Amino acid sequence: MALAPKQLYQGKPTGTAASILVTTTGKKMVVTSIWLAENAGAVNDVFLYHDADGTTYDATTFLGKWPLAANEVKIIDGVSIALDSTSGNLACKLTTTLQVTVTLYGYEIT
């Protein structure tokens, strides 16, 4: 077993409904750092969810809320989110449809 450090995801969630950021599709991964960048010049809140075995995004899978000011970047380090099921997901939603770039770094276990 080897740990390969890599960027696991980078993209823009689609808005106020939860969007899947990472789905394991048979891979095993550990997210260790989450970068949030507001790039629309407006206030936005980012909500993150982790469902280890499905696609439920509510209070039972809620990880936290991170408010972002206009053009702000937040780095959430020191996390350890295991994605090791064929049906597990990490998802995100925003309070507005404005753009936030989400980048996940961590390890793929090979």
C-alpha cells in the first residue's frame, strides 16, 4: 500500500443544492486540506458534507459551515476525511449561486 499525495478535486459547486465534489468510485482517498476561494466579489457561505456510504446531505452528514467574504480564500488544514467506500461522497453547497472554487488536497491510497 502506498500513499500518493495529489490534488483530489478542483472545481466550482453549482450553487444552493448540494453538489458532489468527490466520489470514490472504487478508489481510497484521504482529504487533508480544503481550499475555498470566493471569486465573484460577494459574500458566500460554504457548507460541506461527508456521507460515507451514500448521498444524504443534511444534519447527519454535515461537517461545517465556512463564511467567505468577497474575494477571500480560506484554507482548512489538519482535516482527515476518509473516502474509502464505493458509494461515499464529499459534497458542498453555497448560500448563493455565485462562484466559489473548491480545491481538495490529500492522498490516494494505491
